[in-house]
Amino acid sequence: MVPLEILKFPDPRLRTVAKPVKEVTGKIVALADQMLEAMYEAPGIGLAATQVNFHQRLIVIDVSETNDQPLILINPTIISGEGEIETNEGCLSVPGFYEPVDRFQHIQFEATGRDGEPFTMEAIDLLAVCIQHEIDHLDGKLFVDYLTSTKRQLIRKKLQKLQKQWA
Ligand code: QAP
Ligand code: CO
């Protein structure tokens, strides 16, 4: 199988708003499994379909130290959030940059699983942060959007320069 390519900021395709998954087909499950592979390979703790240029509401996450707790969340929605936590966030689409971002510390969310069954769940701390970060991707948002425009422009310039070197 062809490995998935991860889009890099400021690629305009990262601004696409993803469409809800209508049905959890074999194709969706196969994409989710490939995304998990790409995420572990990176290595990362979360990846949204938007980042691999599939504009459907699907994210994969594994915040465990042992890389054995994969989560596949289809059509994830935050129902409620409380508290605040600041985390040094990074992103596979913004390689090499980490900046503090404030998010809810505790969330309740709903999603559909790999088996096509909807469920609701609670998450705290890093998992809660990661889910919020990945859902942002599905809405065309990046963590750099929470930084000052000066910082965001600096990151954009540095990444554009690097990408010209790679091309
Ligand atoms: C989102 O990000 C996240 O810059 C997931 O060179 C990150 O997996 C949520 C990565 C932190 C909360 C806290 C970043 C890999 C991975 C890089 C990632 C890099 C290599 C980022
Ligand atoms: Co990201």
C-alpha cells in the first residue's frame, strides 16, 4: 500500500471542512488503520483525515506510552467541556514547532467506533487535549491559529523555506 502523505502547514487543503462519514464502510476502516500506521510511524499521538487529504470526519489517537491503545473516532463531537489546561502542542502538519495552547481539561464527547456503533465517553488531560486538537483539523483549524499572528507568520515562513529545500 502507498504510504499516506501528511500535508504540511500552510497547505490550503488543511483548511477544508470535513464532511460527516455517512456509513462506516470497509474503506473507512482501512483508511483509519492506515492512518494509525502513519501516526505510529511518525511518531505521533493523533492524526486527522484532513491531514492526509481525506476530507471526512475521522480521527485516530493513541496517547499511551506503550502505543497499544489506538482510538478510532468517526464523526466525533464534543458535548461538553470544563476546566482549562495549557499544553505544549505540536502537530504532524507543523513539524518541529511546539507552542502552549489552552483547551478544556475535561470533555464529554460522542463518536462512532470502528464497529459502526455510536458511543459517548469522557476524557481528561492529554487525551482530552488531543481530541480537541484533532476535531479542530476536521473543521480546517490548526493549533497555530491560537498563537499570535506574528508567531504564526514566523512558523509559516520557516516551514515554507524548509519545504522549498525538500522539493
Ligand atoms: C496533537 O500531534 C497533539 O513537530 C498530535 O516533528 C500534540 O502527534 C496534541 C509530531 C501535542 C496535544 C499535544 C510533531 C511529530 C507529532 C512534530 C502529534 C514532529 C514530529 C505531533
Ligand atoms: Co495536528
